Amino acid sequence: MPSKQTLIPRSIKEFNIYINKTTAYLLTGTPPNWTRFGWTGTDMADWQAFLTDWQPLFDLYSNKKGGYTTSIKDQLYIIIVSCVELNKRNHLLKCIEATRTTTAIDLITFNLSLNNISGNSPHHITRRVAPAGEVVCPFLKPVGGGIIKCQCHTEAAANGRPKKLDGFDMIEYTYRVVAQPTETTPANIPEGPNDTLLTGGYSTKASFLLPSGTNNTGKLFCIFFRWVNSRHPNLNGPWGTCFTTTIL
């Protein structure tokens, strides 16, 4: 378990996983987890803003042949430092530790020690009974004809060969096709995986093809993923944030 000084990862690759995973987790639940942790609406908005600013920069950073520049790297590090400073200023992670109903999965998601559980919920964790704390790390590749190739990875192997998380036999997804944004109209990206206009499905493979429709060329493909244990759905992982790509 990371030390107190490294609860929020300082490396770009690890922070990318952390900010995507934690933002999705904070928005999960009814009421959402951020309210259970005692965060203010401003705290949550600031945390989401880090992810909003991070994603386009990280996409450029990941494109070593195209968008990568030293300036992009510096901007990513500025976001990491800002996130660390927000936590120090508002004690956000300490709020999670102090929550009366804190669970083991709360602590695992935010890199907090299991020794810090203070709530009354059952917290015993084993490989066989613990819900997944990891989100799916996908790579989307439009291959033409409206087809999207989805390659799913674990957080430990965010690239390379697609692989399902140990103990989980399926991947659940929900997706929707929307129009590209214009100068006057933002893209109508779904706010969460429970949007009633989303189409859902499952895959038993970590790499699979999804047809979005041959008449959707140029539109935006929006999709959410999570790990699924088909025999024990109570162990299913949290939904990740929305990933997008342009349909060919």
C-alpha cells in the first residue's frame, strides 16, 4: 500500500488510472459516494475538472508520433500537483477514511490503508469475495464500416495484450452514438452508464468488435465499461468514465 506521501500517484501513467477510477467511483451510488464521504459540491466539481482537463492532454501525450510535446507533459504534471494540493487543502482523502460507513472497497479505490477503516460496515476482503475495485482500461479503434474494436485491459497492464481482470469472466458495456460537437453545440455525451438511451451488452472476450451502424460515419461513439462476475454479480466492478472515439 502506498505511503501517505504517494496516495495520489505522481507518475503520468499511474495518475491517469487513478483520476479515471476515482472520479467514476465518486459518482457511483444513490446518493453518489462523494456525498457519503462528506465532500462538498465544489470539491466534487474540482475533482471532475481535473479529469476534464486531463483527458485531452493525456490523449496527446499518448500519441508519441503526433501530439506529444514537452509542454503537454508539463501541463499534465501541473494537474497532478493541483490535485495533490486540493487534497492537502481540503483533506479529501482523510474525509473518506473518517466516513462512518467507509468500506474496504472505498479505501482500495483511493489507495488508502485497510487499517484505517472506521465505519461499521463488514470490511473483510479476500480474493474470492471482494468486489472489483478496478475499472476497465479500454483502447478504442475505429476500423471502418461503423465498427469499433474494443480492447480491454486491467489497470496493471493498461496497454499491451487485452486481458480480463482475474476472477471476472465478462465485460459489460453500454454505448451510444451522438453527433460531433460544433462551435455552438456541445456533444451530447451521456453523463453516466445508466442513461436510458444507452445500448447495453456483454462480452466474454477482452477484445471484441461492436457495430455502431454503417450510417454513423463521422459521429461520436460513447461507451462505458465494467468488469463482471456472471456467477456473483454482487462482485461486479465499478463503471469507468465515458470513453469516446470518432466512427469511420
